[in-house]
Amino acid sequence: MSVITPELIQQHQLSESEYRKIVELLGREPTYTELGIFSVMWSEHCSYKSSRLHLKKLPTRSRLVLQGPGENAGIIDIGGGYAIAFKIESHNHPSFIEPFQGAATGVGGILRDIFTMGARPLAVLDSLRFGPLDDPVNGSRNARILKGVVEGIAHYGNCFGVPTVGGECLFESGYDGNPLVNVFALGVFKKDEIFYARASGVGNPVIYVGAKTGRDGIHGASMASAEFTEESQQKRPNVQVGDPFMEKLLLEACLEAMRTGAIVGIQDMGAAGLTCSTCEMGSRGGTGIEIELDLVPQRAAGMTPYEIMLSESQERMLLVAEKGREQEVFAVFRKWGLDAVTIGHVTGDGLLRVRHHGEVVAEIPNRDLADEAPLYDRPHVPPGPPAPAREIPPGDPARDLRALLASGDICSKRWIWEQYDYMVRTNTVAGPGGDAAIIRIKETGTSVAMALDGNGRYTRLAPREGAKLAVAENCRNLATVGALPVAATNCLNFGNPERPEIMGQLVEAIEGMGEACRFFETPITGGNVSLYNETLGEAIFPTPVLGIVGLLKTEMPITPDFKKPGRAVMLLGGLGTTDALHFGGTEYVKVILKDLWGLPPALDMEYEKRVHDAMREIAAEGLAESAHDLSDGGLAVAAAESSFGPSGTGAELDLESGMRAEFLLFHEGPSRILISTARPERVAAIAARHGVEAPRIGTTVEGRLRIRNYGQTLADQAIIELKDIWEHALEDHLRG
Amino acid sequence: MKFGVIVFPGSNCDHDAWYAVSRNLGRPAEFIWHDSASLGDVDAVILPGGFSYGDYLRCGAIAKFSRVMAAVRKFAAGGGLVIGICNGFQILVETGLLPGALVRNRSLRFICKPVALRVETADSPFTSAATKGQILTMPIAHGEGCYYADERTLDELEAEDRVAFRYVDNPNGSLRDIAGILNRERNVLGMMPHPERATEPLMGSADGLAVFQSMAAALATKS
């Protein structure tokens, strides 16, 4: 048995006090295997030790929430006897080290979280952030990471057979050495056929299914809990290799095995592999679990108990079956050609007991591992005062619009999403490229809309407001397609929480998110916290990403593009307003002025919600021929994007505003949706009833986008030219 | 009249094909497991899209050896209708039921998008409900859909009126824009685009229904 030295403790990223707590809980020194087990379970990634205290501030309940945080995924009742399970997960660190496999296994991990609960995955969305592609130093590396990540997502999702229906992709130099890959997945099942990750029934067999255990991914969870240094490339072996075919078999076999009625509890082996699945299932069930590692299917010879317990080999599940009904379960897995073996049993003593060649190599109370992890109230400081606004020189609106349409954040992401099979399972009502994705649920005749959004720039300027704006924009995206938001999942991507200013960002963002989610009645049913997103001491922009789901009728979707000339163009929510300080976080300032200052746009949540209510009513009456929410790039960009549909219809906008041209065209004030309609009076009446402005700002026309203010032309261009810029910018950037 | 949808490990459009036939066409359909030696009493066979056996080797290369494919071969030899869609097309060429090969897209990337297809012949049990020259819109979703064959084979396919569909705007580099072909006896069709994903307006197009309607009509005359 190895002697536990201070160096060994440090290598396991455990602090001295954490080690003392381990000794205290065990009443003795841990074995080497136990040290490894504690180190992964108490890692930031698995234990949320820095964030747990603050995550409690988030709303988690509503009439529709069947399962909140704490399980593999959150669950919402969608009516008709059905429910959806959904969650978001980050795979940031692995995707930097090995973009293809890092992203692929990110998809694999979140899919398992969904079908572990018995739900069939129906949709994936991805929120991606990379360093800029035109960066003179890192541009080509950033492009390589992007290509690898997109290919990895495509490889896994396409083969598995889940449509990737939407997401976002943004660029900022802060993500140069630390890309963000956040994957959202959603599945559907009958609400009385939900499976939980609980080990119950003393004597019940603990069964291992799926891929064999190898040496890959050992300490992946710990890697995800540390900053990157120059040596990080040596961590490549910590990244796992994904096998989507195996996962597809595992999906079908698990769902079929669940139908036998012989399964008591089930959990996937994700981060911290066998360790996490055993102790969490035991802890949730209030039971113990005893396993014999000799029985674990192994890919490599001579693996140590430490390696077997900490391996993060993919496509594995742990399940507890009813004693005596093992053969029913085995038969299903045999049919699908998968390994399924009993490796232990449930006990009544609350301990995780691990044997190797019969000898006990670890014996730890499950509860200590899963629930007694350290909890830190890390020091945090509120953000400093905003940087003052700088002078904004008069621009050339037409030229600036073209520049924005060509920018990485705003340009078309078709090059990315055409690599994803976004239609498999034939439920995709609205796929990528719109404000929200929609999938129908064949079983209920209703649909689910999903939006995935975050804004690192806004959150960098004001974490609390940035998080609120992210919630508001997601809800607006859903309203734009006529959906009612009902629940959310969050992925909190931040830097090193041991730095008070970073911790301050996290606390503020969580509080802002909590406030907004309470207001919009979208409880957070689960999610993920990814900290230590830093490379060589440089932290990313604080980036809370939200996935919000909404419910709606199944019908032909409202899409962003103008359909026919001669329709009224209305701006639900009005022209809004800004000042130089609140203009500093816009894409205009980023792309045209290459700067960042001040505060994000001001948000009035009451007004925002009224806009959503009005929009849903307009949608329900079938009045909107097109609807597109205003976000990055403001009114001008939204109007251009609405002109890029297959019909080639543009618009002539005649505005009457005292704002300077840059503000009027490009400010990003929230609570606004651009609509085209054949019945402007009816739209105006609905808006008025909700106390919402809805000026008619123009008319759709064939082939041009012209914007005037008090008769003065600000931009006038053929759609085909603008669209060409927008459509090809990403590919041009990637070709570099 | 019954359609059978073959399920290989890794098939992932099996359910979509089943749904298109049973719901949108309104004809009975059932799944057939890759391990079965018999096709039961089905009157037409669909080899669906997906990644059979993971397709880590050449696409369709392993499916060719499955037990069910022996039965499919026999069924085809007896004049039974067999349609292979996407991965199903790849399996048909691997099996030798159709000539040529499907290689990586010219872009070397997976492509998913709706494409326009021109019906090149209405003289087949898969296209009789359409007219020659008619444009049908349906999606493609593949990484290896570039149709390849030697010149002689291509000439032969054309001479024998066996090109069922051509791309209007070739997305993947397929030789002579070929999207779907028939065997000499015209009872086996392979196509990369997905007709089953275009069988109701909500899917963005209902044009693919023509393929299944043609098959149903052919089966109705037979019986």
C-alpha cells in the first residue's frame, strides 16, 4: 500500500484541510485508491464545492417540475401523460486539449444523462465559444479547434441518431486558450416511466453494462477542475474517446431493459466513472454498495483498483436490478451485443466497499463521498465601477452593417449546422438558424421549443445584469416562435473561483439569474458549473449559458424571414433607447470600434414580459408572417437577417427617431421583436392591450433593404449582396 | 400489403421509415431484426438510414454479412421491392445488389440539407407516382454519399434508364449528379436522399411520399 505523502495529496488537488477531513471521516488514513476516490468526488467538477452555497439561491420548483436539480437531468411535465428530461453540460477543458474527442464525448455524456432516466433523446443544441478566427497569433489554432469541435459533435450526434437542432457560436479573445463547449440535450418519456439513479433493496445485484473499462480519462473530472498551464497538452490521455455506435446500442438496450420492469435504479458512468455512479446511487438510496473489481469488464490487462475506479471510459452504465431477475436484463443486453455483468450488490451498511481479488481496497461511507464534500464560502468582491464611455466617432451605417454581418458572432453559422443531422427522427419543426428550435412530440401532438443563449460581454460588464439579460433573451426567443417558457437549465462557465473578483462574478450572475428565472417563471431544474476556465492566468469572460424550454402547439413554425412584399413591418416593443454607457457592450462597439466599456443594455423585466405575452397572442392568432427577436447587432442586423430568407424579400424601413444613427441602428436594447404582418391594425391592438409599443416602421419589398430616418437614407443595399457577405463570412474566416 | 423495415444495430432512421409508411402513407409496417433469417410475410423491404454496425469500416461493409441480408438478397432475386435509403443504399452497393460505390462527399464534410431532385424515370415501382422531369425536394444527410462508378457502368445505367434521381444542384460530387439508381430488374432502388423525411408539410416537404405511394401502387397491382 502506498504511503500518502503531502506531494501525493497535492497531486490530487486536495487541500490540507480537505485531507484532514478525509482522515476524520474515515477515522484513519485513506488507502491510495480511497485517496483517488475522494479526490474526484470532492473535485470542483463533481462536488460544486465553490458554487453549491450560491446555487441554492436559484428557483427550482413549479407546478410542472417533476424533478429538479440533483438527478441526472431535470424533468418537466408536458401534459398528455408525457414528460421531458433535459440538461446542459460543459466539456470545455477536454475540447481544448483534444477538440474532436472532447466535444464528441461531451455530446455522449449529456445523452447518457437523458436516457439514464428512461427518456429517448430527441434533440441536442450546442453553445460554442472560441477565440477569434482572425487573430494574427492564435487565429489558425482557433479555427482548428472550431473545426475539430464541430466535427466531433457531428460525428457523435449524427451516428447516435439525435438531431442537433440549434445553438450558438461566438468569438472572443478570452476564449483563445479556453474554448467553451456546452451541450444541451432533451428527451421524452411517459411520466410514469421515469427511472432514478438510486440503489435500493439490500441484496439486489449491481450490474455493469456497456463498454469495457480502460485507462482513458483517469482524473478527467480533476482536470476539469484546474486551470490550464503550458503542460496541459500532456493531459491529452485524460480525454476519453467516444464511440457513438456503442452509445446507440446502449440507448436501445437500456430503454428495452427498463421495459422489463426488472430495473430498480440506473446511472451512467460519466465524470469519475465507477466511483461516482456507485457512491451517488448508494447515497441517494440510503444504502451501501459492494463491488468486486475483478468482475468489471476491462480493456487493458493489469489495471489497478485505482485505475478501474477512476477511469472515465465512455458508454458505460451501472444499474441495480431486482434480485432473481438478472437473466431478463442480461438477455436484453445480449441481444444488443453488450457486456452486462453483475459486479456486486446493494448492502444495508451505507458503505461503498470495493474489493479487488477479494481484498477490500476501499471502504467509505457513500454519504461522505456524495454529500459531505467540502462546501466553501469563497471570498468574493462585487464588480468595480463601469469603465466610462469612450467617444463614438460618426460611422458609415451601410458600411458598418456590412462589417457586422461579416463578423464571427453575427454571420451565418450554416457551415457549422449543415454538418449536423438536424432532422433525424423527423420531429424537427424548426431547425438551426432561427431564434428557437422546435421539435414536435409525436406522442402528445404538442411541441417543445428550445433556446440556448448567453452573453459573455454583457456579463463581463455587469454579471448580475448580464445573467438577467440572458434569461430575458432566451424567453424572448421562445416567445418569438409563440412558445411559453416553462423551465431552464444552466451552464455557468467562469474562471478560478479562488480569486475574489471571479467569485464575485459568479455570485452576482447566479443571483441575477435567480431573480430573472423567478420573474419569468422558468425554474432551473439542473445544470452544470464549469470553473477554472483560465489559461496561463487569463480568465474567460464570465459566461452563464442558459437553455430554456417552452411549450407550444404543433403547427407550421413562425420563422425569422420576410415572406412577401407589401407586408407591414412592425417593431414590437418599440425602438428602445440607449446612451453611450449602455452602448459599450454591443457588437457595434466590439466589431467597429474594437472596444468594450460601460454597462450592458438596460432591462425592464416587466416590459419584457409584456412583449412576450403580446407576441404569443400575435402568434396564436396567426398574425405574424415572420418574427425575429432583436439581439446582437440591434435593429439593422435583425432587419437584414429577416431579409435573408428564400423568398428574397427585404424591407424599406422609415424611422422617426432622435437617436444618433449608430444608436438607432445598432443598439441592443432588449424587449424587441421585428414582425411582418398582413394585419398591422390587429397586431397594434394586441400590443396596445398589453401596454407595449408596436410602431409600424416600414414595409416589406422585393430584393432590397433600405433604412431611412426622417427621410435621410442610412443604408440602402441589394439583399443579395448583404446575404452573400453574411452567408460566406464564416467559411472565409476558416479558410483564413 | 406490408412493409418491412430492417433494423441493424446502428440504424437510426428505422423509426422514421416506419413512421412515414405507417402514418403518412397509411400502410402497415413492421421492424425486422438484423439477425432474422426470414423476412416473414412482408411485401416490400426498406433498408433505412443510419450507421449500421457503427460504419467504422466502409459504410455498409459489415451489414452485408448480416443474416437478414441473405434473406433480402433472396427476396430481391424473387422480384420483391427493396429500397435502400442513405445507409441502406450503401448497404445495397456493398451487397452487390446495385453497382458502384458511395465515397466521401467532395467537401469531406457531413452535409444535412434539403435538396432538389429531378425524377429521371417514372418507369419503376418507386417513381411511377411522379413524372419524368418532376422536381422533388427532400433532405440529404450523409458524409459518404458521393456516387462513384466506372464510365462503363455509368453509361450502362443511363442506357438502361436506371438512374432514378439526379441532383439539380450536386451537393456531394456524385458522378453525373446521380442521387438514386435502380437494378436491372427495376425492383431494387438505392438513393442517398431521404424520402421518409419528406412525407408531410411539417417536415418541410411531402414530396418523398411519391416514392412510397409508387411502391404501394406497384404492390397493389401485384396482389
